Amino acid sequence: MTDEFETSLDRDGGTATVALRGEVDVLTVDLVRSALAEALATEPREIVVDLTELVFIDSTGLGALIFGFQRARDAGIRFRLTRASPGVRQILVLSGLLEVVELTP
């Protein structure tokens, strides 16, 4: 595992997938916002945030996901999270984010 945080954006048909790798915190949250804004700019039918390689997310990162969700909702774009590790999933549950944002396996 590396200490570096990375994002990637892949487009497949009408789906834009933003993958997050590493830790999202106050030092890396702007990269998350930028990746989500870039995904929104492609005007997909759906945005999927892949959390497979995300090891930690703090409150600023949760705020960035809410930012992406709200912008997508306002544009009529489906927004969902996928493949959260048990630790990240627990943070998402405790934050209440999963009450409004869908998490798929």
C-alpha cells in the first residue's frame, strides 16, 4: 500500500467511474472534488465512485461525496458508491451518508 492518494476517471458508455485510492482527508479532498467535477462535466447517465482501494475517508471526504451526489442529482445523473471495504463502509454508515447515497457491492 502506498501513502499517495490517486483518483482515476474511466468512461464506458453512459457511465463515468471515479476510482479513489488511498486516504481521503483534508490534504486530498480537492482531488476528489476535481475528479467528481470532471465526471459531471462528461454528462454521463450515471456516476459510480469505486471505493475498492480507498482505505480511509474523513468528514471532508464525506463532504466531497455529498457535493458530487447533489450536483449529479441536480443534473438528473444517477450517483452511487461501490465496493467499499468494511472499514470504509462503517464510516459511511455512521455518517448517515448511505441514507441518501446508494452503495452497491
